[in-house]
Amino acid sequence: MKISHIITGWLILTGLVITPFAWSDDDTGRYSRRGVAMVDNPLYKNECTSCHMGYPPGLLPEASWIKLMAGLEDHFGDNAELDAETHRIIKDYLVRNSADKSNYRRSQKFARGYSGNKVPIRISELPYFVHEHNEIPTHMVKGNKDVRSFSHCNACHRKADQGSFREREIYIPGYGQWDD
């Protein structure tokens, strides 16, 4: 048997063994993917990214998006009100793709663990977010002129706009690659 046939067989077998771990069937029959779905709504991108990063809908549960969209007249200190049709389209997009409706694994983690009685409108208030960021010293974020807040995800998550928040892709400005 040629060495190339052995290598080819090994690569095929490895692919068959690894693939189920990258894509796993969830209880709805859909495939769960790693990460968070990218923002793919042009109207949402146009309206919301003019002021801040376009947060993927899979970072907040449905109740949070509904509450957030209901209070755009005071959107974290700014008036972000929209005309009725734009508001409806964006709200529908956010709700339809919210963390609790997503088939992406990281989104599903964002959807778990918060009390339905207290609906958070900040991603940084969700238990999963707090757990994932608890080892980062405050001075590296709030005391960092290039980051300033945990709400500026894309300051450290270099592929946030692609829906990737993997730890190995974190680069904290002024400190370098994050490695816990």
C-alpha cells in the first residue's frame, strides 16, 4: 500500500471522527454551530453600527431585545428612536435571531442562566458573559483608553464582526494576546 493511500485514509477517518464534534445535532433536530451568527441584516447594520458595533442578535435572549427596542428614546443615554417600519423590521430580526432561538452553541450559552424576572439589556449582565470575563483585570478594560468598557467587544475580540468570540482570537490593546 502506498504511503499516500495510508495518509488519505487517515485524513478521511480523522474527518469522520472530528466532524460530529464540530457540528452536533441539538434537541430540535437542527445542527448547532460554534460561536454566534454574524449580523446579516443590512438595515440593522446601517442603523445600529453608525453608533456602535453591530451586536449579533445571538448575544441576548428574546426578552432582552424586546425590552431594549422598547426603550430606544433613552438608549444608554442617547436617543436612538426609529420610524415605525424600521423599528418593526429590526426588532423582528433581533427577536428571530435571539440567543434563545439560535442554533449556535455560544448563543445558547448566553440564553441560559438569567432570571426571567430581571430582563437584562446589557450583554455584560448575563451570567455567561460574567463567567467568561471574570478573570480579566478591570484595568485592562475600564482603565484602558483603547477599550474603556466591556461593551466594546470588538476592541479585544478581533473577529467579533464575523461572529467569532474565541479565546485564542482575543487581543487586548496595550497588553497583547489574552492567555489565561
